[in-house]
Amino acid sequence: MALDRELVGRSYPPSAVYEVGRAKIAEFATAIGSDDPVHRDVEAARAAGHPDVVAPPTFAIVVSLEAAMVVLQDPDVGIDYGRVVHGEQRFAHHRPIRAGDRLVATTTIDAARTVAGNDMLTARVDLATEDGEPVCTATSMLVARGIA
Amino acid sequence: MSVGAGSIEVGSELPEQVFRVTRADLVRYAGASGDFNPIHWNDRTATAVGLPGVIAHGMFTMALAGRAVTAWTGDPSAVVEQHVRFGRPVVVPDDDEGAEVTVRGKVGALLDDGRARVDLTVTSGGDKVLSLARAVVTLA
């Protein structure tokens, strides 16, 4: 089924608040093998000019990918999750994510097209604090491979 | 250590970084990221969907590319943009050696406001696994 171009620009209601914890940042930093103390040690982070420990740059995916998935649950999109692969990922950081952030994700469809039977959907997730301060724009291009 | 704006120019190279990725790393990343797709830990599922075997999370490879950049800048918060296109999967065998991911990079452009664009080449087993990999960093 070809994706409907009318989907472009569609936005979804904001997510529940995701509260960023120090332990989660440390766990993520360990998982990607980063030993930088700014991910674990509040004093080191403060010495580097941050109010609290900061997350590695790709940590935003922990919050944004689940938010992007709301698009796949939209009955008008009609993509089978089992066929979906991650085609492309982009982050624009307005400032580092840090412990204590209370983040809200708002998802918008930026592009939708069907090429050679493959559905390609670009979901933009704007991460902002509860108070509306922009933190990160995470854009995921998802590809649903056509059934041969 | 951080990279000063005065000391770099277009073509400046980042130190090459080689990362070893084992199944244990994928399990740990699955837990930390919340991405429990079985193609990243279960051979039966991976081969059933046509993959040669268990593959690394694309986002794990992106994170390693990010580490090569932050190791160079000396400051994780210097990365203001990152963009990758996933080309080929990183196949991770079920042994102690796992797979090797190599990240090379060089400065592709100097931008306004003391920023630079870094163009990365990310390979595993000689194959390019990210068909596009770029970062924009703020120079100290």
C-alpha cells in the first residue's frame, strides 16, 4: 500500500513526561563504552559547566524512538511493524540532555513516500522540557520493506 | 583535552578508533536503550528475517561513531548535530572476538560560530556500514 502524502505534517499529541535520571545516563554511557566522567560524576559535570550530569549525544533515542513509534500505530499509516527497519537518524541538539530534565516528546510526520514498493516515513520528534525549552530534535527515517 | 578552533582546518583528521563489539555489548545496549528487538540477540529470529546472523543495533553503531567524535573534541556536549544513514548491518558472531567497528573521520567544513562539520567513515570487516555519517561540533 502506498503511503498517503496527506500524512505529511500530521502531528500527534505530546507524550507523557520522561524524567531523565542520573543512573539511566550512567547506564547508557556504560553500554556505549564511554568512560567520560561528565556522564557519571556530578562534580565533573559541574566543573565542565553543566548543572548536572549530561547524557551522551545519542541518548536522545531512548526517549525519541518510542515517541516516533506512535506513527506506526496510526491506522491511516498502515505499516506493519515487523517489516520496519531504521533507515536514517539525525539529531539536532539545542543543548545537552541532563539529569533532572523532564522531557516531553511531540511527533510530526516530516515526509512520507513509497519508492520501489518500500514505504519510507520520516518522523520528527521534538524533545522539550515540560516548560517548553527546546532540547533536541530527533528525526528518524523508517523503512518498511515491500513484500516481494 | 579539547580541540581548539585555531588548530584545525578542512581535511584535519580525527584519530582512528577501533571498537570491538560482542554479543554481551548488544545485550547491554538493548537493556540501556530499551530496544529489545530479537534480531540483536537471537540468531533464530535474525536468520528467519533473512539476516546472516545477529546484528548490532544501528543506534549502537551511531553511538560508537559519536564516541570517536567526542574522544576528539574531549567534550560530549560539543556535538550539536549528528546524522547517519544505515547502509549495511554489523554482523556480530557468537564468540569472544565479536565484530570490529572502525571509525575514521576528517573535518569536511568549517562553519559559522566556531563550528565544524566532521565527515566519518565507519566500517566493519572492510565494508562501509554507515552510508552517510556526519557530525557538527562546536570547537573550543
